[in-house]
Amino acid sequence: MSENIKEIILKMRTGLIFGQELEEMEEYLLAILRITDDRSLLLDMLAALEMSGTILAVPTLFGIAGYINDQTVSGQIKETIQAIRSRAKRRESILPEEYYTVTHWKPVWHSSHANFLSYVTNLVAGNPRLKEAGIGLDLEIRRVGNLLIEETNIDISPYRTFEELRVCTTEWDEKEGTERLLDRLQQESVMESIREQGVDESILTFFEGQISDLRYDYLITRLQLSQDYDYYRFAFEMAECYNSPDAL
């Protein structure tokens, strides 16, 4: 364990860190929490979040709970979320109780099977690290696809797996799906140019964006994609074009 993370854990376990300092410490700790396989370090960080963690940690904690296979760690995650919830309630948080349930963070699929295939394929295919790391692209698409079937609770019957769905969905056009994503990227480029000119977002738009970012935190963590956190944070945002109401 590095001295830096040791110091952060000790400070956060006092419960006396607030404001910008807490925000920066928590962000750093969560980044490590998403990728560590060190059980002792994981438990130490959860104990620190139990004392000082904020509502921003909740989706990441649920994401870890989704794949961890350790009763002690799972129990500590539950205690940590409950402690964060209690602190928020004492501070008269306006967040609904659903915020502290895993179903609040799970995505809901509204669009077609064909768009789901494009969503998963283009989400993973653009990751430049996979080839460098020797990770088979097709294998990773299938892994993420099968997990997202569980997470979104999409009905793929009569098929049982992502691969069966991909092979048997005749109306799916991979090229057309990629073109939709490119259109979305162009739109984002235009919006970024507008923001750079000093046009402010409304408070509602900002809040909705923050909630979306937290949902991506949950998904990135749950799907164990955190080694490429920055890439997938952006990729999930862009891939929403496949699940919008007008995407059918």
C-alpha cells in the first residue's frame, strides 16, 4: 500500500475531512477501489468511506457488490452504504430512498435488439487498449454483452446468450449502427464548441448530467471496465444514442 493511500485512509477514518479536501480524497480512493484486487486494502478503503464517504460513492459501491464474491467484503459494502445514507439523512438530503438501492442504478433498455447489439459492439470496439493488451475483441464484446443483458434485464428470448442474439438478429446492420454513433460524436463536438463560447448549462441539465455520470460509474465498476475508466465514461455517454426514445 502506498504511503499516499495510507494517509488518505487514516484521514478519512477520522470522519473529520470536509469540502474540497474530502472530494479530492474520495475521488482518488474510489479510482483505486474500482481496480484493486487487494482484499485488505479494499476493506480498509471501505472502512474509510464508512466514516467519511459521500453520496458520490454509492453507485461505485453497488458496482463492486455486483461482482464481489466475499461475504465479509459484501457485508462491509452494505454497512458503508447505510452509513452514507444515514449521514445524508442527518444533513437533510433531498435524495429519494431509491438512490440507496441497486435497482436505481441499473440501466433500462427501451430500444430494439438491433440497437442493443450496436450499443454493446461500439461501446467495446473503440477501446484502443484491448489490442495492445492482447485481449480478444470478440471475446470482450460477448462478455460485456452478456453482463449488460443481465443488467438491463432486456428480454432476448428465444435466445439465451448475447452471441445467439447477434447471430440470429437479421435486421442488425453493424455499419449502420456505427454511423449512428459517428453522428452522436459530431453532435457532441458541436455542443462542446458551444460550451467553450461561454454558454452556460441550466441547473437542471447540469444535475441530470451528474446523475448520468454516476450511473456510468456503476456500470463501469459492475462490468469491471475500470482499467479504462476515462474511455468508458465517454463511451457510455455516446452510446446512449442507441437507447433514446427515437432510436427505434
